[in-house]
Amino acid sequence: MGIAMRLSSELVAGVLLGAGIGWFLDWLFGTLPICLVVFTGLGTIAGVKNVLRATQAMNATAADAKKDQSGQQPGDATAGPKSGDKN
């Protein structure tokens, strides 16, 4: 459950931060809702990028943990003997 909470908080934080900046700029310049829409979209994009970056890091960590002692990934085609080898 911890991973799902982390990923969802990454996304929600990006959206809320973007919306907050947009709302503040609209309040400052009196342009409601132009900046709110633009910065909410930018915050959503940033949140999705953060989620993707976090999942890639988690996958890389999991792949490193699954390597066998020879340094090969499990199921790697190069892990076994070559077809031309006669033992």
C-alpha cells in the first residue's frame, strides 16, 4: 500500500501545486481562469512525469535485486550455454 500512496501523492501534489500557482497568478493579474487552467495542466504533466520517474526507479531497484550471482537477468537468453557448445 505504501507504493500506491507514494505514487498517488506525487500526482496529486503536482496538480495541486500547479493549480495553486495558476490561481495565485490569476488573482494577481485578474485573469481568472486562464492561468489556473494552464498551470493545472502543467502541474498534471509534471505529476505524471514524477510518477513515471518513480516507477522507473522502483523497477530498476527490483531488477537489481532479481539478478542472479552471474550478473544475468533471470530468463535472459544469454544466461545459459550457447547452442553450439558441446559439454
